[in-house]
Amino acid sequence: MFAAALPSRSRRRPRASAPLALLAALVLAGCATRPPPALEGTVATPAAWAGQAAVQGSAAATPQDLAQWWRQLGDAQLTGLVERALQSHTSMRSARAAVEQARAQRDVQAAGLLPSVNASGSAQRSRSNGSTGNTFQAGLDASWEPDLFGRLSSGVRASEADLLAAEEGVAAAQVALAAEVAVNYISLRSQQQRLQIARQNLAAQSETAQIVQWRVQAGLASSLAAEQARAAVEQTAAQVPTLQAGIAQARHALAVLTGQPPAALDEALAAHAPVPQPPVDLALAFPADTLRQRPDVRQAEQRVRAAWERVAQAEAQRMPSLRISGTLGLRALTLGALTGGGATVASLLSSVSLPVFDGGALRAQVRAQEAALQQAQVGYEESVLTALKDVEDALVALQGDRDRLQRLSAAAEAAGNAALLAQNQYASGLVDFQTVLDTQRTLLSAQDSVASTAASVSTDHVRLYKALGGGWPAP
């Protein structure tokens, strides 16, 4: 009989272990994760920059040089303004707060992987048929949901990707802010230089107008020449208030960028200073390297990863879920009796739920997350194309402004010589006064254009640094 019973026990053993095998398979399925989509190669990157000639022959720059490119401009005041802005501007504070929010959301998702325990207590007094009784309870309630199909872990990974995207948002804000401070500072110094040029030409024109007035009084010139000279002086003088207003507005912008009231930097930036000149040994990274160091591209990549994990999370919502809960408590008629062993109450409960019919809501949620993933992938491609365009645009502008500056410098030199010759020949009676006026106007225009274009060259370098992802240490 005993021997005959052995085969029947052995036949029942596989059926008895089937639930364990199923549970093990579910756990393994939950631990398995799909690899995120490969983003490299989604947008074809050129082997070299089309505008490489703009910085041809440049020396290699270190990552630190690119991370703090504003130090390469050699202006201590600009460096101080940038570093203060990175600490105090509202955009940086908001970006850091977004990181803290994303970190807290990640922690909330991670807490779902752990059991939850709640403590409770109650006291009740009741009266029935003239008798009064008390009931006291105290206990702990615990529950845990095993992550069988990876729904919870996918949510954690999605929140982790959101956190990394928020951190890249801080980097992107710093890159943009450093460039904005530098552009406004260059504009300030450029308008101060142009104001000096206008005042110098105004002084020369005023001196010429005085000479013409003396010649009119001596009968050597007509009143027409005197009026022409006065008109030229007033036209030049009219440029001064416009430049002064631009200088004040640039100071106000810099003050706000550094987290201060608009007039806070009026005294500190009142003295004129030259326009910061970038170094000539600017180095360009390869296009692929640029994409890796630009924070907005890395931020878009993390958003794709977050969307990918949320697709997996939505798919896991359609699978069965298991929940285990238990209670350990004390119940007695008096407080003193709660410590007795007979007052202990314990229970353990496990439940399995499986979506059967929901009108297609869970399937629609999967489709919605897949559409969000497609949007994130398109956003990544757009960020890559924008990064490539920003660099190429900056290189084209830099090359064009450099060529223009060279021509304008030669024109300004010739205009200065022409103005001097015209003034001397007018004093000798060899040319009329209209020639003097024309040469003075040409000189003012040429000198003002040189100052503006020199500032544009510096601004082009700043925009190139920004396009290359400068302003934040590359990972």
C-alpha cells in the first residue's frame, strides 16, 4: 500500500508546484526591462561644420575653457556679473526648484516598491440595557504590492529620467543666462564706445561750425554755410540721447539678470570700458561631440526615456496585480488588559486582481503613452537639428562680421584722412564747405559702423559658445 502510494504522490507534485512556478515566472517578468530606444543616428550629423573656416587654425580648448568661456574674454567685471547671475537670477532659482520637485516625485514613486505600515488606535464607550462597556484597540496595518510585471519599477525609472531632465534644465538655463549676460554687457560697452565717437565728432563739427561763423562775419563765407554747419552739429547731437538711453537700458538689464533692482548697477557700470574681445584660438568640437555636450539635447533624450518607461508602465497596468496585507493588533475591554497575550488579534490577507472589462480604457492609455513617446522622439530630433543650425548660423555670422569689420576699418581710416584733408583745403579756400560736411558725416558713419561691427563679432563668439553648449561642464 505504501509503495503503491508513492507514484500517485509523485504525480501530484508538479500540480502542487505549478503556482510557485507561475509566481517565479511573474517575478522574473517584472524584473525584465526592455531597453530604451536607441537615439543615436536618428538624425544624420555632418562629419564637419560647413562654416569651419570661420575659426580655421584654432587651437584646442579644454572642457574647462568651454564650461566657463566668459573667463576667456578677459573682463573681470563681466565674469563677476555672469557668476552672480548664475546664483541669483530667477530662471536659475526656478530651474533648481524644478529639480527638487522632480527628486521628490522620484522618491514618491520609489516608495511604492516598499511595504507601507500604518498605526491606529481607538477607544469606544457603549451602553446597552443599562450596562456600560469600554473597548480599546491598538494595532499596525501593513500592505505590500509585489512588482510582478514591472509597473512600479517602470514608474520609478520614468521619474528618474524626469529628474535627469530637470537637472539638464538647470544646465540649459545656465547656458542661456551666461550668454544673455554677456550679450547685454557687450551691448553696454559698445554703446558707450559709440557715445564717445559721437561726442568726438560733435566736438569737431562744433569747432568747424565756429570757424564758419567767423568766416561769415569776415565776409569770407555765406550764411548758407553757417546754417549747414549748424544743421550738422544738431544732427550729431541728436544721436547722444539715443545712445545714453541705450546705455541705461543695458545697465538695467544687467541688474535684473543678476537679481537686483534696475538701477543697482548704474554707478558700478558708469565708467566706460572697452568691448570684451574673444580669443582667436576658439576651438570647435565635432558635430557629434556638440550634441553630447548641449544640455537641451541631453534633456530631450531623458524625456524620451521617461516616455518609454511610461509606455511600459501603461502596458503593465493591463496585467494581474497581487496585494498582500496584514494586521497585528490588540483589543481589550480595559487599557491594562491590552498588554495581555489574550488581547492579540492578527490577520493576513492576499488578493489578486485582473482587469476584465474597462471599456478599453487601459488599452487607450497605452496608445496615449505611445503617442507621447512619439512626441518625445520628434522633440529629440528637433533639438538635434536646432543645435546643428545654431552652430552653423553662428559660424556664418562670425565669418561675415569679421570680413565686414576688416572693410569698415579700412573705410574709417580713409574717411579720417579725407575729413582732415577737406578741412585743411577749406581753410585754404580750395574746396567748398559742402565737401567738409560730406567728409565729416562719412567719418562719423564709418567710425560708428566699426564700433557696432566689432561688438557684433564679440556677440557672434558668445552665440557660438552658447551653440556649442558652453557654460556648463560636459558630462
